[in-house]
Amino acid sequence: MTVKTEEKTLEIILDEMVNVVENSKDEIFHISEEARSEYEQLSRELEETKTKVIDYIEDGDQLEQNVSYSRKRLSEVSKHFDRYGEDEIREVYESTHALQTQLAVMRQEEEILRQKRDELERRLLNLDQTIKRAEGLASKITVILTYLTDDFKQVNDMLEEAKEKQEFGLKIIEAQEEERKKISREIHDGPAQMLANILLRSELVDRIFREGSSDDALNEIKSVRKMVRTSLYEVRRIIYDLRPMALDDLGLIPTIKKYIATTAEYNNVKIEFTSIGKDERLNQKYEIALFRLAQESIQNAIKHADATVINVKLEIYKQYVTLVITDDGKGFDPSEKKDKSFGIIGMRERVEMFNGVMKLKSSPGNGTKIIMQVPYEAY
Ligand SMILES: Nc1ncnc2c1ncn2[C@@H]1O[C@H](COP(=O)(O)OP(=O)(O)OP(=O)(O)O)[C@@H](O)[C@H]1O
Ligand SMILES: [Mg+2]
């Protein structure tokens, strides 16, 4: 529960971070768009100003020529006072003065335009730098976003996976504890109880025999013998569940055969066994795994299927081993997950540990078939 909440919190924080970064990216985009449109406007203004400066220079030059002509004429009329009338001299003088004033104004305006042009150029340079900086920032933010959305999410996924594994590990430990409890209860309720009973009964036999009824004593002994046999089966079953010793001594096929024989007899069910291929010892870890796989499948068919016939087929070839268990029982829906069931999950894990594949075919009313194949290099 806590693990899930932590994952959720992490996801919320991540989403918020992505949101903030995305907003910043939008803002930067906005800034750079504004800068770009201002840049265009200023560029236009600069072009206009430059044209105006040129016009002013040309007009100014023209005016300068006019001024110099007018001045020449003024010095001419000034030299020859006698030839020109007073009015004419004044007129030349005034027009020269007017032209000079006009030129001065024009030069000043030209200077102002030049200053404006320089200022515009400076601002354009600054804007260009702003645009470049914004673009650089935007691409960095894109990298951050990719990191947050892809890479970081991957880290989150990995974290989730690791936590799931951890949870699964804990479940396995719990299941082991549960198994130990079950075994101790089985020994306590089964063989231990029976041994206590046998002890009592044997004392009874003793007494009956001493009291003279040998027939009764014989009957009692028969019943004790039956109890001993059942206890023996129980003890053997428990040992088998823990670790079949025959597996180390005799190998896979004889052990499965023995297991099938006792299980079939005790549960009153028909279990058929066929083995194809090489009848030779496999690597120990394969023998244990295959035995456990067969054992769990058979136990499931007995516990859940209500089967009349269970079929076990083992094929050992040079490069792979196949185990197929079929029952004619009631079947089930494999997509339905059960909370406290680890049998099938464990089987799948075991098969995958050996790089094998497991297929389970079952549906209500149609029995169950489990096919497991693991690669095996015999030589
Ligand atoms: N051969 C089968 N026939 C019918 N139902 C089956 C068969 N095998 C499994 N099931 C169903 O699938 C469920 C899961 O089986 P699984 O072996 O994983 O767990 P389990 O037997 O319930 O418990 P565990 O094996 O952990 O002691 C069973 O509870 C049962 O309902
Ligand atoms: Mg099971």
C-alpha cells in the first residue's frame, strides 16, 4: 500500500516538474517570438533610416553647391557695389544667408538620422543575441523535457518493477513460512498423532494378550499394522514434499514413477505415466525442477480438478526436455488471478529460470493441459 502511494507521489511530482518546464518553454518561445518580430520591425526602420540618410546626404551636397554658388555671387556683387543696386545686393545677401541656414538645419537633421541609424544597429545586435540565447535555452529545455518524460519515467518504471519484485520476494518468504507451518501441522496431526495412538494400541495388545484372548490380540495387531502403514505413507508424503531422496539416488524417472504410484493409490485416482527418449540422469538442478513441476501439476489436478485420469508425459531429448500433464477434470479460467495461490506462478518462474516456455490450456468443463519445455544440452 505504502509502496503504491510513494509511486503515486513520485508521479505527481514528476508531472508537476514537466508542467513547470513546459510552461517555461512556452514562455521562452513567446519571448523569442516577440524578439523576432521586434527585430523585423527594427530592421525595416533601419533600412528606411539608411535610405533617408543617403537622401539627406545627397540633398545636403546639392544645397552645399547652391550655398557656394550663392556665396560666390555675393562676393561678386559686394566687389562691384557700383554696378548693382542696394536692393539687389540685399537680396543676394539674404538668399545666401537663407541657404546657409537651410544647410545647417539639414546637416543637423542628417546627424540625428545617423545617430538613430547607429542606435538601431546596436539594438538589432542586442536583439539578435537575445534571440540566439532564447533558442539555446529552448533546446536545453527540450533536452530536460525528454529526460523528464522518457528517461526519468523509465527510472520510475524500473523502480516500480524493483518494488514489485521486492513485494513478490516477500510473498515468497511468507509462502515459505506458511509451508513450514503446514508441514509442522501435518506432522503433528498425522504421524505424531498416529504414533501416540500406536503406542496406546500396542499397550492394549499387551494387555489383551496377557488376559488370554489371542484372537482379539491378533485383530488389534492388524489394526495397529494398518495404522503403521498409513503413518508410513504420511511420513513418506511429507518427506517427498520436502525433498524426495530418491531423486538423488535413483534419478528423475524412477522418482516420478514412485511418486505417482503412492499418490494414485492414496488419492484413489488413475495417473498414467509415459516417458520417451533417453532414460539417463540429468543435471541435478534439472531433475529437481522437473520433479517439482510434475508434482505441482499433479497436486493441482488432485486438489482442484476432481479428475479421474491424470496423464504425465516426459520427453527427454538431446537438446530439450518436455513435460506435459493433462487431466480430465473440471478445468478453470487461467486468466483469473488468485491472491494466495503461488503454485502456477512458481512453475512459470521455474521454467523461465531455465529459459524454457510454459503453456497452460484450460477452460471450465474441459480439463487442463500444461506443456513445459526447457532447453537442455545433454553433452
Ligand atoms: N488442474 C486444475 N484443474 C482445475 N483448476 C485448477 C487446476 N490447476 C489449478 N487450478 C486452479 O487455479 C488456481 C491456482 O492454482 P495454483 O497452483 O497457482 O494455486 P493453489 O493450488 O490454489 O495454491 P498453491 O499451489 O499455492 O498451494 C487453483 O486455486 C485452482 O482454482
Ligand atoms: Mg497448486
